Amino acid sequence: MLLLQFSTSHYCRKARLALGYKQISYQVENLTPALHILRIKSLCDSTTVPVLLPQQKNCPAVVSDSTDIIQFLETYQPSSPLYFADPQQQQEALRLEDYFDEIGIASRVVYSQFRATEGKQIDPSWMSLLVINMIRLKYGINAKSANVSAQKIADAIALLSEFWHDGYLIGDRFSVADLTAAALLSPLGLIPSYRRNYSWLFEKIAAIHQICNEPLPKNWDAWHNLTYDLTGNR
């Protein structure tokens, strides 16, 4: 299988976590934002990533969108299920998947605003900063929208705090709901204020990455150095 992706996209991370959890062998093809359309427009109607090319017999040629990719993987590899057999649990799992997909938008806003301001030094390369500025321009990200998004994230973290301290979001096992939350909140792990205030959250996100055989985001521990640079002490 081949996953077309942006290496830093948390929605692509969601697809990788699912592939890793199910122990499905795959390769990635990293695309460049904006230029990626030239690669995927001939494959499907979507203009976004991730896009999965199963390259297997009796499988669709293309599966786009992280939610649809997980749905396909559940059929392709039923073992290590992310869905539930119980209809009520499954309905709630899909509802929470949709909810955290929306929270992923808020994460993008807060993270992009952070990277454009005090978080520039996480990756000061011109290409990284160009991509961040493109994202901010495309989605109209500014200090005001970041504050609105931060409140949505606070509500999501409050929800997770009721379950993640000693279990999972639904029932007694890991599911698509937990996976989606871990993937789409992961960008916040590079922001010092979140790491300081919600250490339990990022411990859980790290644990989920481990069971899904997926490395943590690049510069995951850079917040320590950034905290030092901003405050002058550790």
C-alpha cells in the first residue's frame, strides 16, 4: 500500500496510526503542499490528503480521506478492530471520530498561530515558515481565531479528562475514537503551555503512538528548549 501525504499533517498521522495499529505494511510518498494537487487530481476528486493507494487485488484503486481510509482498513484487516460490533458503541465511536476531526481544525489554527509567533524556532527553515504562512493565509488564521479555537480545544481536553486518565473513550478497549483524538491533538504537544498544563494528555498520546507503532511528531521534546528560551530558566 502507498499513502500519499503531507509529512506534518495530523490527518495523515491519523491514517498512519490506523495502518500501524493493524500492522499493515505500507510506504509513504511525501507531497509538497499546493503542488500535491498535480499528483492526486488524476487519481480522485479530492484535493486533500491523505490518499491511500491499496495496490491490492479486490481492493479499490484509491481511498481518500482519513475517515474513509479507516473504514476501508476495517474491511481489509478485521483483526485489531477499531470499530465495535455493538451498534450503540459503534455509533458513539463514529460520533467521537467526527468530533475530534473537527477539533483537528482547531488544533491546526492554534498550532499555526503558535508557529508563526513564539514557536518559529521549532523549525526556522524558510520552507517550514512558508508552509505555516500559507496555511494561515488559506484559513484566515490570526490571534482572534486562535483564541476561539483554543476554547474548543479546552472543551475537548475536558471531555478526554473524564476517560483517558484510566481508560478509553468507549468501553474497555482502544478504538477509532481514541486514535482520532490522539492524532488530531498531537500538534499541541509542541506548545509548551499545553505540555506543562496537560502532561497526562501527552503521556496518553505517546502511549497510543507506541501501540500503533508510529513515531511521535518531529521535535516532540523541543518544547523543553523553547520554554528555556522564552523564560530564561527551566
